[in-house]
Amino acid sequence: MFTNPISPEDEEQRLKALYSYDILGDGLANELDNLVKLAAQIANVPMAYVAFVDRDAIVLRSAIGIDSEYKKLPREMAICQHTMMYDHIFVVPDVTLEPELSNNPKYSHIQNIRFYASAPLKDAEGFALGCLCLLDYESRQLNENQLEALQTLAVQVVAQLALKRKNLQLEAQTKRFDEFVGIFTASPEIHCILDRSGAILFINDAVTSMLGYTVEEVIGHSMWSYCYREDIDKTVYAIEKGLKDKSKQFNIDFRLVSKSGQVRWIGWGMVFKDDRWYSYGRDITEQKKVESELTQLSFVASKVNNGVVINDANNNVTWINDAFEKITGFNLEDLKGKPLGDLISGPDTDWSLIENARALTQKKQSFTVDILAYRKDKEPIWLSIYNTVVLDDEGKVETEVEIIIDITEKKKAEEELQILSLVASKTNTGVTIANENGEITWVNEALEQLIGYSLQELSGKMLGDVLSTADTDKELIAQAREKAANKQAYTIEVLAHKKDGMPIWLSVANTPIINAMGQLERQVELIYDITQRKQVEREMVEAREQALQLSEAKEMFLSVMSHEIRTPLNAVIGMTHLLLDNHPKASQIDDLNILKFSGENLLNIINDILDFTKIETGNLQLETIPFDLHTLCVDITNSLQVSAGKKGNLLTLTYDDRVPEQLLGDKTRLYQVIVNLLGNAIKFTDKGKIDLKVKLKYNNIDSCLICFEIKDNGIGIPKDKQSYIFETFTQAGSDISRKYGGTGLGLAITKRLLKLHNSEIKVESTEGKGTLFSFAIDFKKISDSVVVPTLIAKPSAFTGKKILVVDDNEVNILIAKRFLSKWGLIIDFATNGEEAINKIVNNIYDLVFMDIRMPGIDGFDTTRIIREISGDYYKKLPIIALTASTLHNENMKFKESGMNGHILKPFNPEEIKEVLAIYLKK
């Protein structure tokens, strides 16, 4: 029914208009009673009232037939908050026929009402103030004459409000006028109104107290008839010139002659408006006297080199001389009318000195103070201020005169002397003063305590001669004395001995003092006991050497253990591959697969330990090579389908098609991260669902951010365990390792691998409901025009190629022979480095697989020797390392020795085939 919303801005304007009539309080008593009665009579209803709509309430005025409890209602319960916005009278003949009104609990106050009418009250600006409302317990209709009369009464209500507001404004204006007249009459200053020619039209009583004339005596006379004759011409000229320049306001000083003949200086403020001069004058006779005296003083002050500042009784600057501006950089315009202390103070100024000085001034006492101040350019400066208080005839402070001297250099000298004195007598550092020849003339107490010798024992001797021992570096002392003779400062550290024979390490800092003639006058030495520091340095060197030895031993141990474990493992896994490829019996396949799985599981544990060690020692570097992320994810999920299926799990891949086809990154390490997380999900989920999601977050010209999510509905991780599942050798529960297996290194390695990618892994998990691991990696992109070659190893490409395998382990040789011979390769073998060199010299090979650890000459040295033989064949022959260890930065050693690449034991047939495809291609 009501659809007349009003914006917050319009509502604020409406309320401002409402408040201007002052009708919500008790200010409007009975002015509207007759109009409301007349409205009730015209409509023949028992209830009528005027309702004004405030911000949160409806206020009823001149109400007839309304209980007092309804004189103020919450705004949301009243209909008139809506009907006041209408441009017509709102009439409801029978409320019971309007469900929105009769059934609405908000309007419970009209439940027994049958008839409702309201005429909006809007002021001349159109703002809605409220309504003139009519109510009846009986339903009824209003005829045209009644409606017209009701509209007229509504207009009269608003007119009555406007009339009340106008009366209030007139009363306030009259009161202000009376107050202004009172102010002018009682003011000690002359206030007067002149016509254009200067005739006095109005003047206050101050003319009597100031000049002795009564008001009646001066009204009608010209202002210029009371002006001191010498001032008339220049004053009239200044005013006329100002008027020609279209100035309407003047501040001008001129003298008047009192009734007794005294001459008084008056400072005038004059405003010309509507052919009238509105003027006020203040007696400044005494001020002019002071100014005259100050003018004479300023002449004297301007000739001295010290700063001079004159302040008024309120401590505000009135004048400064040129010397003060040179000292501080502040001119009179910067300072006039302001307290000097406020402008020259700064961060390190002792404000208590300024407050104390001002307190002395208030007590009419002069003072002297030295203070750290600041120039206008913020440079600190020391000032000595001599303040003299000038009192008037009544004993009040009239003026302050301050003589200001720049004592910055003096303060610096004092501070230097104080510091030197403090250093020399109080410091724990030893201090010596020697003559130009280095012979001691003075030592402080700290040095005496440090070395045990007194000044009397050292006087006239050179300190180095007294404290030297057989272990002292005499050559260092000689070089130091030579520098001192050449007026050069130096610092040395020497081993000396105390008087009691105890050894002591000393740090000696020598500073030569040069006189005005440029000659060496004396030498000052600061001497520190650094014995403890030297001991700590020696211990740190020893500790570092031990740490390096331990680190090398650790890496060597892991490298040897890796080699020793991988070597037999190579045989186990290699022979398993061969047996599976040789068409085993059906009854043997499961046993061989179990053997293969166990061997690969053991290999994964070893790889985890070695990868973690390489990350911890900083030896793991990420590759940046092109790869297809989609293919990688498909391969991973396909390879894990068997293990997922064994536990009744559904493994799915959700891949964002917007991800670029080719990216640059470390495919191997990304594979390791995803497999670790998916492997964990499979391990801890039974008959559930595991999903790998790959989503593109953003994609620009050079790079793209890709988010990976691995989600499962497995056993989940308790909240209190989620904070340390990424720690080494740690699992979420004490029974996890026993029940599910694993080293507790997988997530630790995953987190560190992602840190190398500048990424962080996040985990969200609920125990018993599942886990979500997520991370994002920013990959570099390669141009779409670049074609990434793929190597497809065809057996025909290897046929007839001659390969030399160098390995001291017979099992490794057997496995290599079985693998390589199947692909049509001609295989030759060597069991040590010396044999390998002889065979390479006497034969032509297409590729060499070189073991690293062999008795006698190892693989690195063997390769170096081959590369040093002259001839392109020896420089270009592909040599691939066979290694069971990649610790201690062996990747760099592979390159330094001249190797083309490496294969990690145990051998993976596909990795060997890929290497052969690269180096044996036609």
C-alpha cells in the first residue's frame, strides 16, 4: 500500500527543515488547538491531531480525543510517516476493509479505528513535516467540501509554524542587536559611525573617558576637527589613495587632541560601506612611546655582533637584529608574534630550561641560560641567552630584551674535553699518551690494572719494548712504529705479557696528534684485552674443522652405504627384470613380482634417505627442462592404478584444459612430490576415492601458476598432529609405521622439494573423513613455436653399436650384458680403470658405461685420462657414469671429469634405453 521510499540524504534534509521550526519540544503549546478542533468539526469525527515525524518517533500535538499514552509513538508503528509524502489527502473510509492496516501488528494502535484520514504538512520548500490526522470509531466518507476544507487547514497549520519560526528569529535578532549596542556602549575603545566627509553620526561613551568630551559635544562635528594638525594631511591622503585603489578597509594610526589639550595616539580600524565609515579606535600612546624607544635601541642593537631579541609582555617576539638572523637563520617575519622558545627548540632541546626561564619572567626575574637550539635549517646550535625584564610604571612586565651569543664551538670543545677526560680516567680501556718518539708520558689506571705496570715503571719507555716476549711478532711492532713516524694511524693485535709473566693478547689502536706546524706532537693509544676473543676464535676454527670433518665423514658414510646397498640391490632388481622378461612360469610370476616390489620398496627407502641428505646439505639442484604436465599426471595415475586397486580405491585425475601443453621445470622432482602424496593417500585409504586435481590459477606471457590438490577420504590426520607430519622420521600416530609401514621421510622430502620450487604445502584434514594436500608452483612457459623433441628408442637403432662396460662387480657385468645384448649391441667389458684405458686405446667404441668406485684408478680419474689423450675420438666418445651414490655434489664432478651423464644403480631398463637413444642416434 505504501511505496514512497526516501533516500538517506533527503531524509536528513527533511529532518533539518523539521527541527528549524522548534516544534518537537514544549515550544509549541496551544497555537494549533483551534485548527485541530475546526478540522474535527468539519469532518464530524471525535479524534484529531497534528503528527510530526521525527527520526525515530511520531510526536502528536494539539490532540483531541487521544489518550496521553499515544502522544508519542515509535515511527515504524505510524501510518503518517508514509502519508506525509503524498501530494493529496489520504482517506481510508473503513480500516477493516484494508487487510494491510487491520491485520498488521505494527499498527495495533488503530485496531478499534474504522475511519482514518490524513492531510500532509509540507513547508514552502516542499519538505514533509507530518500530517493533520482524523480518526473515528465509525466508518464514514468525506465530501468534496470537507476534503477542500481539510486541505486548507493543513496549509494553515504550516503557515502557523512558519509564523512561529519568523517570530523566534525576530526575537533572537532583537536580542543580538541589544547585546551589540551594550558592547559598543561599554567598550573602552571608541566606536563611531562617520558620514563620507567625516562628520560623527554615532559615538560611544569611550570618547569621554579617553578624550574628555561628552557624546553630545561631538555628535555632528567632523572627526578631523579633533585630529592633531600635523597628522590631518597624511591621514586624509592615505584614505583617499586607498579609496581610489578600491580599498574598503583601513588600519591607520593618527593623533587626536583631548578636551584638556593632551595629544593621544589612537590606532584606528576603519571600514567604508554604504557611504558610511564604521570605525573603532584604541589608545596606543604608551605603545608609541615604547616603539620610539625601541627604535633607538634597535639602532644600537643592529650594530653589535651578538643577537638581540625583543619580546612583548606575553613573551612574543616583536623585533630582532641582523646578527640574530645570521646566527639562527630566522628573520623577523618568521618570529614576530610568536614565542622564541617554540621556534628554536628541537628534538634534543631541554624543554625544562625553557619552562623554567618563562617561569622566571612571570616572576619578573631576569635570567641567563645555555640551551641547545636549532637553526631554521634544523641544524643544532648552542646559544647562551641573557634575558633582561623591563617593567612598566605599575611594576608589570612590559618588555623582555634578550642578548643571544652563539657558543656552539665552545660547547663542542667542552664536550670533547669532557669525553677525553672520561675516556682517560673512567674507561676500562687502557689509554697511553706518548711523545713524538713513542716514549710513554702518561697512562690511565685501567692500563695499569691490565698489564700490572705503573706509570712510574713505564715513563720514558716504549710500551712494545716492555711487554714483548719471545713469541711477540717483532716485525709487526716495527711496521707499526714506522707508520707512527709517518704520522699514520694504525691498529695491530699482538701477543704480549703482563708484569707477572702471564701471556695476554692486546689490540692497540694508535692515533698521531699533529700540531699546527704539521709536526708529530704526541701519540694516543687505546689498548684492549682481546685474550678471550682470541681463545674463542681459536676454538671456533677448531670447531669448524671438526664440523667439516664430521660433515665429510657423514657424506662419505652415506655415499659408501648407498654404494654398498645399491650394488647388491642392482643384482636383485636387475635379475628380477630379466626373469620377468624371460617368460617365467605362471606359478613364478607372483613370486617374481613380490621380489620386484620388495626390491623397489627398499630402493625407495634408500632414495628417500639420500634425497633428504642432499637437500639438507644443499647438494640438490632443480632442473629446468621442457616437459608435458598432462602426460606426466596421466603416467603417474596410470602407474598407481594397480596399487590403488589392490586396496579397493578409485584413483581419478581432474585436469584443467587451460594449462599450457609445454612447461619448463624439474619433471623428476615434481613426479616425486606427486607420487609421494598420492602414495600416502593410497596407503591410508581403504575402499575410498583419491583424486588428483590440477588447476590453472593464472596465466601470463612468461609464466603460469598451477595449483595441485591431492584429496582422499581415508583415515585422516588428527588436528594436533598436523603441525609436525612434515618433520623427519615422524608419522601421525605411533601405530602408523607398524600398521602401514614407511620411513616417515616422504612428507619431509616433499615439503623441502616444494621449498626449492618456492612453494608451500598446505594440509586440511579431519580424522576419519579424509585429507586434502595442496600446493601451487609457478612454472616458466616455453614458446608455442618451439617443438620439444621426443626420443623413441628403436632396437634397430642400436644394432651393431659397440659398447664398453667398465665395472668391477661381476653381477653388474652379468646384468648389463643380459640387458644390452637383447637390443643388438656388441658388448665388451673391463673390470678396472687401467684395463678400460687400454681397451679404449686399442678399440673403437660407440659408448662407454663407466663405474665410479673401482679399485686402483676410479671412474673419475679414468675418464680424465681418456679425455687428455689427443684426438677427437677420445674427446667426443660418450662416457656415461654408473653410480650407486650421488652425494657430495657428484653431478659437478661428473662434468669436471668429462663425463656426459650418469645412470643411478639399480639399473632401470627404460633409463638405459633412453640414454642409448640420445647418444647412439644416427
